[in-house]
Amino acid sequence: MKKIFITGAAGFLGFSTAKRLLESGHQVVAIDNLNPYYSVKLKEARLAILKQYSACQFERVDLMEKKKLRKSLVGSNQNMSFILLRKRA
């Protein structure tokens, strides 16, 4: 099974993408830094839905924090994909 890393997973696009992939049977690593650009409560509610899937793992990581990001990748094999989503006005 392919492991898919999704950045911005608590945002609208990331959440929708992650949920669809989980429903399709993929393993998802949902990455988000939960910044307060808009409602953190909304982001947390979305993550709570994703966490209901056993194939979902959440990592609170800012993509600028290279050490934390690298730690999220430890143990992953070569059968992985990345979906990088970011939207700010």
C-alpha cells in the first residue's frame, strides 16, 4: 500500500484530498502546522475526522522545520508519494 504525505492537511483542499484517499484505502500522513491564519478550531475539527481512520497519521510540522519534517519521513519506504498543498491569499 502506498503511503501518501499531504501538507496542509487541515485546510479545505488538504482535508478533502486526505479524506478521499483514506476512503480509497490509502495510508495518509497528514501534515499541517495549524497556523492561526484562519480558525484553528475548524482545522482541529477536520483533523478529528481524519484521525477516525486507522490509516491516518497526523504530524504537526511546519515545512520550514527540516529536522521535524525529516523525522516524519523516518521509517518510510520508497513506496510513497507527496501532495503539497498551500493556499493563502
